[in-house]
Amino acid sequence: MRFGIILSSDHQDGVSSPQALSDQLAKARVAQESGFHSVWAGPGYLHGGWHSAVLLARVCAEAPQLDVGMISLLPLHHPVELAEQIATLDTICNGRLTLAVALGWRDFQFRAFGIPQTQRLGRFRETLEVMQKLWTQERVTHHGAHFHLDEVPGARQPLQQPTPQLWIAANQDPGVIRAAKTAAGWLVSSRSTVETIERQVQLYQTTLSEVERTGYVAAWREMYVAEDRAEAIRLIQPYVERLYQNRAAMGHNRDLPNADRIDVGFEQVLADRFILGSPSDCIAEIERYRQLGVQELIVRCQWPGMPGESTLAAIRRFGQDVLPRFATV
């Protein structure tokens, strides 16, 4: 199995921007030293986060051995701007970029960009179509519902040919089917429970067989490894509770299967979502995902307000006591 680390996209109260950036770079360095395979960043629009492409470009200089993953809310972007960003980042990381595209769900982000949520699927599809044209054609003409290009030059070509590796991040069944039909991989949401993942992996694999394609399953999971489960919970509970209550209040449940609702108690939030506890606890939990067909786990071990040193301790321990168990699996 492969393992990635996701950098925080949330504002840390009481932490200056230079210190917050330093913390993210330290996380990437320690992940590289600890044997992780990739580093990821997601969109942080309008909640004190980082611009993912810019942050990852800086991270490439700090941890050059790590592959790079970027989660992008495709409907919020103009395809010309995003195609140029992605091609540049793919070159900076020496052709090791994976782009995971998502529909997005936060109302305030769509309002701020002036984009009706009712257009998000159409924009998602059209943005992806136009970007692929820009990367592969010398001259591009496109007249769609949202974008019009008339005999314009193509964009800078990414180092990977013909395009960077593309995954689709999806919670719901239609998105899983879309990933099987159109992308190189599917990224499972951090909110999905094991029950949902098991069902959707079967759906994904069935669809792949029907369209005669190969795929890849990666899952974003929450992780904290400590001396034991009680210690892990003690260290993360106030920060995890705050984050999940915030996400539920913003309406995230509407884009999740009913089994994956997050407006629930703390123990239910943890159940079948978190890789948590002692090294042996974490190994057993990871084995469940491996048996389901998950090939890569991308873990988050810092939540808003959590001290950076606690995060680095978990990364180091995971690299020392957990990751080697799966080095040849």
C-alpha cells in the first residue's frame, strides 16, 4: 500500500501566517523522512486556508521525494487558468502530480465565485473537457454552456503526457461511477464509513469491468497513532469535535449518503472513519481497507487548533511503527 499525508487547509487560531506555513512545511519534511509516499493539499477558499497549488509548489522544494496531490473544486475554476496552474505544478514536481477533482459543496464558496450550485455538474464536466483540450491541442476551439474559446493557443503542456494523473473525489454513487468511466482513480471522502466504502468499491469495480478500464482506489482517512486508543482520543477529541460540528452546521450532510452523516456524537464520528489508537490498532484498521481493495490511504492527523508538535509526533510514530508493516503488501 501507499500512504500520503494531507496538509491542513484550515486557519489555526492564534497562529501567525508565517508560523502556520512553517508548520505545514515541517509536516511535509517529517512525512518524507518517515517514509510516506505523497503530500496533498485541498482548496482553502475563504476559511483562512492556503491556495493549494501555491502551497504545493513551495512544498516541492521542501520535500522533493514526495509525490504531489492536489484536490480541486473544478466548478469554481476557469479551465484556462487551472490548466496553466496544473501544467506548471506538474513540471515543478517533476511529473509526479495527481489532480483529484471534486464538485464542491460549500454554499458560501459558490456564492463568492458567483456560480450557482445548480451549474456545478455541468461546469465540472466542461472544465475538465476544456482543460484536456488545452493540454493536448495546439489550437483550441470550444463552445459550450459555460466557456467559449475560438482558435486560441493551447496551454503549457504538463510533464506527464498527455495529461497529469486524474482522480475524481466522490461521496455519492453517481460520482463513483463517473470516476470509473472517466478517471484514472477514485478518491474516497474522509466522511465515508467502512460500510459505505465496501459497497461503493464493489460499484466502482463493477463499472470498471463494464467499460473495460482499470482503476485505482485511494481513501482520505483521519489518523492519529499514540500509545493507546485512550491517549489518542484524549489528544484529538476537542479539535475533531469542533471541526465535525462546524462541517455539519455548514450543511455537509446533504452531499453524503445517509449512513455517513456527521451530525452525530463523537464516538459515532470516529467509528469506521478514523485510524486511531496504538500502532497495532492502526495496523488492524488499515488491514480492513486493504482487504476492501483500497490501494492508497491519504491521512490527516491535524485538525484546527491542534498543536503542530502533536501532529509531527503522530507522523513519526506512524512512519516508525505502522507504515513498515505495509511496505511489501
